[in-house]
Amino acid sequence: MLKVNNITKMYGDLKAVDNLSFEVGEGEIFGLLGVNGAGKTTTFRVIMGLLEADKGDVTLNGKKIDYTVTDKIGFLTEERSLLLKMNVLDQMLYYGVLKGMEESVVESELDKWLERFNIKEYKYRKIKELSKGNQQKIQFITAIINHPKLLILDEPFAGLDPINVKMFMDVIKEFKERGSIIIFSSHHMEHVELFCEKLVVLVKGRSVLEGKITDIKREYRQKNIVINGNVDINNLVKQNGVLEVQENQEDITVKLEDEKYVSGIFKYLSKGQNITKFVVEEPSLNEIFVSKVGESYDK
Amino acid sequence: MRYLFPKWVKVMINKLKYLVKISLRKKIKTKWFVVVNALLIILVIGLINIDSIISAFGGDFNKPTNIIIMDNTKEVFNNFKQTFNLSQDYLVDYKNISIEQSNKTREQLIKEIEDNKNIVIIVDFDEQNFVKAEVISNSFIDNTLNQIIISSLNTSKVAYALETSDIDPTALAIINKPIDINRNILDESKSEQEETYSFFMGIIFPSFILPFFMLIIFLVQMIGGEINEEKTTRSMEIIISNVSPKTHFISKIIANNIFIFLQASILFVAGLTGLFIRKVMGAGSFNLGPEFDLNSMWQSLVSTGIVSRLVYVIPITILLMLLSFLAYSLMAGILASMTTSIEDFQQVQTPIILISVLGYYLSMLAPTFEGSIFIKLVSYVPLLSALLSPPLLLIGQITIIDVMISFVLLIGVIYLMMTYGMKIYKVGILNYSTSKIWKKIFKAVRD
């Protein structure tokens, strides 16, 4: 169990992380979300022990994270952290041995992962000669090569195409099934929505939304109605509780302030209008994120 | 080991060894290391044998120079030749110079020197019956050779004038006898012979320190470059998440110092090889004039007893150098951790390099400014003491106590850098912003 207890980190007068707490259990994937500069990377650095928190502490299975446990941790930084002049094997040996692995074990693990990511021909290539996507794969392998108990992934899907995003997701899910504690950040809410159980949304270092995604969505009062048919949009917008009407290519999305207005809209549309589709949906995580972050900035 | 330290210490030592290995491998396992060192070896051997190389290619310098004297006085030739031979050691190519007398006419001799390096000297009497001379050559005469010719002619003129005067032969013999000087140095620790050679040792010893000075610059640049590479590529975050900043810092110091010693050893072996080749080829000593004939000078130094000082000056020099390498490494590492790019580090390293340049120049100036309190005080300054103390000690301008003061100060600075510099390093290596850098550093030192 990873416990982050009331951590605060100051950069001079700036509070980069403000009294943040959360817990992630074994086999859980936790999303740390926020706009740029919200404090995600600082939180990761505090967890890794790279920065010391001004207040609060971080424990892994009840023990403070120090150099006696870092061999069990995998860390993928947001920016490329590879030595560009090294070849892939040397780079992997470098980071692998620093994680306490034997060189032979590192090499055999590397072969396995290179094969899995379809880049085994790059084993002896210099990092700087690889494309951004392939560099990201190498960086990802450096984070998982030691089969970490705690896997920290800061923007793992940056620079990847959808096929490779799927490949990464499959691997992350495998680690989850093996019982690893996984924390990751992403700007893409659809990624978070796909496989995170719990999340925290940071704004200026403070948590503005946290909990299980299903609970967050349930508790979030706004709803969307997707309809198909001949609708007078000008009138629809004027109905009670309608926040916005969005015309899509094939249908129309009506955003409601609260689910209590659903029946009113249904009654309005039932009056002589040719409706072929009426579906009430929960809002996407992205909508919740934008709304919550926007509210926090307004405050 | 198993029972002495906890397991994690053993793990950290293994990681330290690996960091050192990787750091060294990155430098040695490159084609540039091989290429540059191959070039260095060739250049060092070439420089040591430069006179043989120059001679092998030939040129006008190889042509013999004949000094042909047309002595119309019939009195000067022998004296001139004798005086000239006494001074000819000052000439690099004296073996190529001959002196002969000729009975040919002026016109004939001028015609003969048109295509060669011959020098014709026509000696005659002037109206007052004093010796006068005309020196004729095809082109410029080497400055030293010219000075020796003029000096020899002057001596011959005076000698002839004295001989033909009415001075009593006994008095003349006394005049021509070298002056009897009784040199008396009141400081009993200093011998007369030493006096002659201390000046030259002051010049020669700094030239032995030159490679050390170059290696310092090399060391500073390497440590700075390596730390900055890891910082700018952000790989530092991954490294520091697995090993402590202290381990990382120590690994950089060990690896780069090992590399420097390896590099110095290569240069040393190249130097020895060059000397061996020189000996095999039968080349003479480095004859740059009588004072700089190293072979004869070494013999003289042994007889003066100055060499006996080397017995303790050399170990002191080596120890000071080792400590100075450590001090420069620590300083380079700390400064590199504070900078955010290699360009920034290049600017920061300039003062370090200038400090060592200052030490090097002062060590050369020391014999000129004998007894200078400023130079003596500067010799205490850590980072400069390795460059300055050994030559000053060798030429007797400072004592062992002064050197001890230098040692204490240097060790003190190393201790301070290891204690507080490590704190700065820990904060600096993960700092990517130049804003409020000094505030962050002071905070790190305070904490």
C-alpha cells in the first residue's frame, strides 16, 4: 500500500503541492490528474524521494521510501530521461544494474520486452537514432524492467500512436494483475477513464476532486442526453435545465444541469417531434475534469 | 563485509562500482579516445625527437658553415680560433662550423661564398695599427654566431694590443688569468654550486608541472561535461532515484580521476618511448646551449646536492597533486550541479582555469621575485599550492613548515567541500532553473 499523507511542498513562496493525501493499494491503478503546473510531477518526485516534502510523508507498505526500497520501484519521467549517446542495451544495463539487477538478467528481460514492443532490431542502436515513439518505448522498458512493486508513470502515452498506446495499456494492466501499485498521470482523460479505478485532480497543488471514477461520475449531477430526430434546437436550448446543445454529425447532445431535468426534456421532445433516439448518458471524465478545474480557477 | 555492513550498504557499494565502470567505459570505449591518444603518442614522441626529424628532412641548416679568415695581420687567427672554440657551445649546430685560414684574395673569397653559408672575415690593421675586421656573408648570420664572432674579434684585438704593448710578460700573464673570486654565502644551508642551478631549477621544474596543469583543466571539463549531460537529458532523475547523490558524486570523482591517471600514464609512457627512440637513434642530449644541456646539468645537480632535495620534494609534489585533483574534482562537480547547461558550466569553469594559470605563472616567476611575500602567501592557497609550493621548496624560497601549512589548508578546503558541497550537489543536480539559484544553495547549506 502506498500512502501519501498530507504532503506539502513549497518552491520559495509557491505552494507546488498543498496538503495532498491519497492511498493506492496493490493491484490498483491510480490517476493523478491536473493541468500543466498543477503539481503532478512534484508529487511524483516527492514520492520517489527526489524532493523532500516540507510537510507530510510518503510510505510504501508502512516504510518510508528510501534507497533500501527504490530497487522495487519503476519510474517513467514526463520528459525523456535517456542518455542519447548510449545504445539501447547499454542504457538498459545502466539503469537495470542501478536498480540492483544482474547484467545478464537485464539483457534477457530487455530481449523479451523489445520483442513485445516490436523493436528488437534496435537493441544496439543509439538512443538518439530512434524515433520519439521508440524512445518512449525504451523509456517505458527502463521503468518496468525490474518488475516493480510500485510503478510511477508520468505521461506514459506522450508521443505514442493509438496502436502503441494500446500496447502500453495492456502491459500496465498486466502489472496491475500481478499486484503492482500503479500511479500515472495523463492529459488524456479517455486513457484515465479506460483503466483507472481511482483518481485525484490537482489544481495549483490542491486536490479538487478525488475518489473512485464510478463514484465521481455518479455523484456528478450533470447529465447528457443524446438524441436523434428533427428537433427545433432554438426551442430546445430554452428548456429548463439545459446548459448547452451540441449538434454532432449524426445526433445531438443536450447537456443538462441536473438529472432531475431529464423527464422535462423527454416530455418536451415527445410532443409531436420525430425522435428516433433518446439516451441518457453520464458525462465523460473529460467534461467533469474541465468543469472542476474551471470551477477551481473561478474560485 | 557480509557482517560489517547492512545489505543496502553493500548494494550501494556495488552500484558505486558500476557507476565508476560506466563512467570510465563511456570515455575509453570510444573511437575518439583511441584516435586522440594515438595522435598524442605520435606527437609526444615526435616532439622529443624533433631535432632528428628536422635533420632527416634536410635543408640549408645542414650545410656546413666555414668561417674563412683572411688574416692580413698574421697575428689574429690563432687567438680568434681559440676564443671562438671556447664559446661555440652556445651554438646549437656548432659541430657544423669550421674555422680556417685562407691566403686567397678578397674577390676570390667573395666569389666562393655566393652559393653557401661561408663567412669571410678579413682582418687587417687600421691607421693606428689596431686590429680591424670586415665580416662578409651571403645572407644574415645567426644572431648567436654573430655575437660570438664579434666577441672573439674584440678579444683578439685586445690580446694583440696587450701583447704589442710594453707590459711586462709576467703582468700580462696575470691580466689574462681569470679573476680569483671567493664566493661566500652566509646562509650555511645554501651551497655555492646550488646558487648557479637554483635559477634553472626554477625554470625547469614548472615545465614538469605543465602536464599536471593541463590535466587539471581536462579533469574539470570532463566532470562538468558528464554531470551536465546527465542533467540536461534528465537521466539524472532516474539515476538519483536509484542511487544517492553522494554515491553519484563520489563515482564521478573516482571515475574521472582514474581516467586522468590513465591519460597521464599514456603520456608518460609515450614520453619514455620517445626518449628510448632518441637513445636508439643515437641523438644527442637536448642541447640548447650549455645551461640547458640536460645530461651535463643533471651531473652537475647531483654534485651540488640539490637533487637530494628532490627526495622529499617529489613525494610532497605527488601528494599535493593528488589532493589538488580531489579538490578540483569536488569544485567542478559542485559547480556543474549548479549549472543547467554545458554552456553555463563553460562560463563557470573559466575562473577555475584562471586560478590554475595563475599558479603556473607564479611558479615560473618565483626565481625572479626571490623572497616575494606575495608569492609565498599564494603558495598557501589551496588549489594553487600544488603548482607553487614544490618549485618554491626546491629553490629554497619556502620551508617544509610552509608546505605543511599548505597541506592543512588544502585538506580543510576538501573537508568543507565534501561536507557543504555535497549538500549543494544534492539540491543542484535536480535543479533545472537558474532563478533563485543562490537562495536555493544557501538554503541547502543551512539545512
